[in-house]
Amino acid sequence: MSKRNEASYERFITGPIPRFDDRNGGFSKLQRGEIIDLDNLVTMQKGAATVIERALSRDPARKGKKGYKQEDYALKQAGRTIDVYVRKNLFSRDSEVDEHKVDDSEKTTITRKIKRVTGWFGADLVGICEVNPAWVYTHWGDNNAIRSGIANSGDPIELPSWVKSAIVMVIAMDYQRLKKSPAAEGGTDLAYSKMAFTAASVATYIRNLGYHAISCGNDLALSIPLAVDAGLGELGRNGMLITRQFGPRVRICKVFTELSLEPDSPIDIGVQHFCERCEICAKSCPGQAIKYGDRTDKAWDDSNSMNLLKWPVKPMNCLTYWIKNRADCAVCLRTCPFNKPEGPLHSVVRKTIETTSWFDRFFIKMDKVFKYGEQVLTELED
Ligand code: SF4
Ligand code: SF4
């Protein structure tokens, strides 16, 4: 793994990147009824508060289908328990800080302590970066506004002037659960609750040290570029953060803080050259939402950010498939060759991809031969 002075996306920037308006995100469009006619949306989920929850709930007509049974949805919704509470009560907001500030003059020491505590609360990876204002949303989107309850869609977003650092945390999703995708798998939902618990707890810890802190998940700012800046991975063809340890099988949460922490360097783990040769996610995407071929800086629509050469994902195609599927989909995570459990063989492959692009095509072929990305419909109780 090589550390870099600049993030791997920097060389693909073709113009000024405008801040993203969260109202243009796919989930906001879904919430506004721009993807599905809300009148046709029946739900079996008790207390479903948002259109997304209703759209991704159990379809009674498929009650016997493996991976879509009542038990599968019970696990999925239970996995969200902490996430729902934290978004409504703790995310996106600061609160009272201790009147006595601990000494933060030794940047290296306080950064090490914060990272240790973050891992103790449950983060699988943590990185620090300064906050690039280009990654902060301009306005609240419909979905995040409804879930947080502290803002309305269209309210402007500005981070407080005291924000000096972002603590970006990665929560790994369960490898076996994700193998079930696109069936209702539950691992994604549990990871949302883990990120809610972790980020909110870290923010509380920092406030108790006497410094301001705001925890958030997908709200307030784009998580992926912040994670890339914080040295946690690179952006892949599937539009996801690809980490060295877990590939794209992760969720991201962050804490914006008044503490001035030591930033990490961005990393290069070979994702850019590997994705140029591999189109496994594009081929396996049931919604045909992932771009084949070369990068482009042209957006499909206003749901994509501009002026960056990448493989823009079509959120409308993606979410239309989710609704048809009646569950969120993670096929582009499940099938990605970077999604592997720890092991000596996979470590050698990772190391090789980091060093050279010579064996990319061979590894892509082997991934198919060993059928790593195939769906496996096991139940948690099996
Ligand atoms: S989540 Fe599923 S539908 Fe969406 S881009 Fe990934 S594979 Fe395609
Ligand atoms: S499946 Fe292949 S192309 Fe897609 S993100 Fe993973 S490595 Fe890149």
C-alpha cells in the first residue's frame, strides 16, 4: 500500500467540482415519489416512516421465496433499530460540551487517543482529514431531512466555523450475509446501526473532552471522498469506496470536530488500474446502473457530481431495481474481486495489485473460475 500526497481521484478532476445538493440524490428523489408512484406503495412493515422503508419492505405475494421470507425482513428491520433512533436524536447535531478542555496541544498524542477510542467503539478502520468544503452538501435532501427530524428538505447546510477535522470511520459488513444479496440480507442494516452507535459515541466522547463534535452517517456531506481523503481507500467503478482490508463491503460514518487532529495521507491500493480492466460489477448489476468502458466526466443526470472523470452510477436505474426487488441490493459489492475475507492467498493478491497491474486480467479470470462473487442463500440460523 503506498501513501500519496494527493488522493487518487485528483488526477481525474477536469474542472471545479460544485458542491452537491442532497435533494438531487437518488433517495431524495425516491422519497419525493419521482421513482415510484407513492399511491401504489403498499407495505407490510409496521411503523415504516419513509418511502424507502415502505418500498423495501416485504411483498406478501413472495412469502415463500427463499431470501424474501418474513424471517429475512424481520432480521433486516431489527438490524436497523439503533440506526433509526440515532438518526432521529443524535446525528447531524452538536450538544453541550464539558466546560474544561483537555490539553490538545500534542496533535500526535490526541490523534492516537481518538483513533484508539474510535476502534474501541466499533470502527473497523479510521482515518482523519481536513474537510474539503466541496464535499459538504449545499442543502438537506428529503430522505436525510425526514430521518433526522432537525431540518426540512431544502434547508441550506453549512458546517460550523469551529470544524477543523473529520474523523472518518469504516464499518465492515458481514461477508456471509452480503453473499445473499440481492435477497434481503440484514448485514447492511446491522452495519448502519453499528455506524450510528460508533459515530454518536465518539462524538459524545469528544464533547466530554471539552470540544465540539457532530456525528453523521450519510447526512451533511459526501462520505466517499472524505474517506478517500482520510486514507481509507479509493473510489471504484461501482461508485463505492474500496478499502484495502474489506474491499467495498463497508459503510462509512464520520464525526466533524473542533479538535485539530493529524490528517492521514491518501492511499493507492491499485483500484484505478484494476477497475479499468475489470467490469464484473457492471456485468453483474441487475439494474444496469454501472458504466462499462472508460471514465467520463459527463453526468447521467443531476444525481451525479460533475467535473470528475469516473464511472458515474445511474441512481435511478439502481433504485428502480431495488423497488422491483423489494430489498436493497449489494450485488456490486458482493461480486467485486476486492470483496474477500482475510487470508494468506488474498493478502498476496492484494499486495500484487498494489504493486503492479501486470496480473490484473489473471486475477479477474481466477475470480470467475473460483466463483467468489456468486450468491449464497444461507440463513443466519443455518
Ligand atoms: S446496488 Fe445493485 S442495482 Fe445498484 S448499482 Fe449496485 S448492483 Fe446495480
Ligand atoms: S467489480 Fe471490478 S470494476 Fe467493479 S469496482 Fe470491483 S474491481 Fe472495480
